[in-house]
Amino acid sequence: MGKTKVAIVGASGYSGEELVNLLIRHKGIEITAVTSRQFSGKTIAEVYPRFASFPIAKSLKFTNPQPTELANLADIVFLALPHGVAAEYAVPVINAGKKVIDLSADFRLRSADIYKEFYGHDHPAPELLKTAVYGLPEIYRDEIKTASLIASPGCYPTSILLPTIPLLRKRIIDPSQIIINSLSGVSGAGRKAEIDYLFCECNESMRAYGIPKHRHLSEIEEQLSFAAQTRVIAQFTPHLIPVNRGILTTICLTPSTDLQNATPEVINSEMEKAYAEFYSSAIFVRVLGNKALPDTKHVVGTNVIEFGWKIDPRTKRIILVSAIDNLVKGAGGQAIQSMNIMCGFEETEGLSL
């Protein structure tokens, strides 16, 4: 049986580089194209010397093909492009009968109106929004198996949705009382030369940004609303911190009406049961319970999310904390996890780092 051919469009960004890093080791696929206008004509090894020990890195060159040409190069096309640009590539590839895994925000929302509200322009391919599958494998595994277009979630949403969705579905928390604070490494902003992300601007400094309406809030609220079966409006404050990679998210939650007078022990038991039902066989979810809290150093370089919680008996609130690597579980690794499910590979293939 031949290997699945994949192309990585936008392989010169941080997420694109992480896709190369993981896919070049994957036993079931062959990288047939990597694209970059900036590095067109150079080999992977010339751009990323750390991959020079892989033969394909010395032979495969970056190119800048037209979107219509990609379907001839690969069975699956990964799009690691800015929002608004990814759709230009997705449409012709899908029309040619090939599959797309998009790491941009172009297909994460089901509503073109919400997309316009948060991204400031009309959606470039609204006809595809209803067919796209939100690529959160632990939640939408069955839908991913048969998808032709996967919208891989953002890094912040991944850190928020996986710990929170089970609690909403089981009616353990009040959907109207969700407050989220996230801390992200600088690579979350992408590989770009902007003053805000220069070393001297970020080092020894921490700052909030995107307040009060960060773009990721659109998909966060939409997915939380699906889980709660009612409209959810959340308070989300992202922060930039001086580390290369990793996200630490703290979510403050209020128990549902049924549990407001329950003891912390009862609430904790309900949470443990909910997570056991959702994630007992989830390879990349590490539930710490109320005994420990996560640390980014335990997840950086892996496709794992870990989360734990404490219940404050004074305020009656649940303090839920998660940690992920924004470039692996929050981007390239999660996209490959979806590909593995789509193609029938072992879910861990290429991801056991």
C-alpha cells in the first residue's frame, strides 16, 4: 500500500515548520510539496538545517505553486496560512476531490456573519462553512473520519474547550459565568517581523492584548454554545509572556444551579465522572484532577493537553487550569492527529515525541 501524499502550504511559518518536523517522521505519509514565496527554490535542509539528516530534506525544494496545482501534488493539503488567504487554496483543492486540513481561521466558524464581525471582511468561501468539521479530535472524532475539510482549532480555543466542554454538556457549570485568562508564548503570534514581537519588546515583559474581543473568542463562544445548547458569552483575556512556546489558561467557573449548594467534594466527584466519560481513552488528554495543576514544561514539545482544578470553598468557584504547546497540540500536532483519524492511521503516529 502506497503512502499518503501531503503538501504543506505556508511551510515557512512556525506552524508550517512544526508540520514539517512531525510529518517528516510520519511512517504513513510522503511530503510531496512545501510552499513558500520567500524560500522558493531552496531545499528544506537549507531553510531548516535541523532536518538535514532526513534524505527528503536535501532533495525537496520549496515552491510557490498556484492553488489549482496543489491537487496534482498531494492527497491531503495542509494550509498554514493567514486567515483570508487559506480559502483561496482550499476551494480548488476540495473541488478537485482532495482533502484539506486548514490551520487558519477561515473555516472554524459556521456563521459567515460572525466571521465578518470578528475578522472585518466578508468570508471568502461561505459555501464551505457548513461542510467543514471543527478539528478537535477528542470531541469530533467521528465527524473527522469522513471529513474532506477540517478546520483545525486555534491554540487558545484548544486550551479552553477541551477542559470546559464536558462540564457544559453535563450541566456541571453555569454557561453564563465563564471567565478565561490565557498566557501565551511569543510564537503564538506567528513568524513575522513586527515591533511588538521583537526580542527587546517581549523579553522581561508581560502584557494583555486583544481586549475585549480577541478573534479566537468567536470560535470559543461558538463551540461553548454548541456544548451548552444555549448562547454562551465568555470573558476572555489573552496575555503575551516572554517564553518561546506554550499556553497556560486559567478558567474561572461557577457551578450550575443544581450544584450551587453542593460541597466541594460533590462537585469534584461530578467533574471526575464527566472527564472519565469523555477522556478515559483520549491518548493526548492528561487529567490531573484536583491533586495537581499543570505546568507548560510538562507539555512543550508534545501533543498533550493537561489540566487540573481547585474548588474554592470561599467563593464557590471552580478554578480550572490547562497547559498545551501552542505549536503542537495548538496547531501542527492537532492537525496531524486529525489526519491520522481521517486516514485510519494510529492516532499517535508521528506524534509520540
